[in-house]
Amino acid sequence: MELHFDDFALTIKAASFDLPYGLRDEDLFLAVRSHLRELLSSGNAEILHFGLSPDNTADGQDELLEDGIFYRIIGYEKCLGIDLESTREEILHAFHYLVENFKPRWTTILMEEGAAKKEVIIELLYQEVF
């Protein structure tokens, strides 16, 4: 029998954050970690999306883009210990625990622009079994 884990993604608004462009994956994670932990633990995180990991290809279509800077954290449902019925507090707590205690497999900055909107996502991918 093959094990299969679904990825959950949490996308939150990064608010006013200066992007650290040009950093390697590990350095990027270290540069954003404290800001991300603070957002997740404050209870004030603006959740844009929670659910199965989305395909973020808007291909320049403004109506599919969100304007601003966001964090997207992706991890295994089984490792997070939450499901689609979890409360907002449970979701934020689970992702805070993930960021606080584990190093992502990779961290990158994704950017997409339309005619009027520019969406920038700092993506952290956690795919190791803990």
C-alpha cells in the first residue's frame, strides 16, 4: 500500500514587509521566519486562503490576482494535524508550530503581474515527514 498525503496551504497577507530579493532558500527562510511567526501567533493574520494547495498560475489575469505581498505555507495535512473543518485558531496554531519547529524543504519568492495588480508570494514548502 502506498502512503499518500495531501498538501494543505495557508496563504496570509504579509502586510508591510520589505522583500529580501536575491537570497538563497535557507537565507530567505531565516530572513522571513520571525516576521511570519509573529503574524501567525498574533491572531491578526489576514487569511487569504486555506485548503488544498492551489495552482497559482493566474497568467497575468488581474481578476485572478491579489494585489500585495503574501506568505504561502504548504505542508502535509497529516503532519499539521488539522483538516478542512478546523477553526481559524487551530489552523494558525498548526502552521505556527510548523514554522517555529521545522525547516522548509525550500523557500522562494513567486511574482505575477497583471495590468493593474502585482501579487508577490513568499512560499515555504514543508514536505518531509516529521
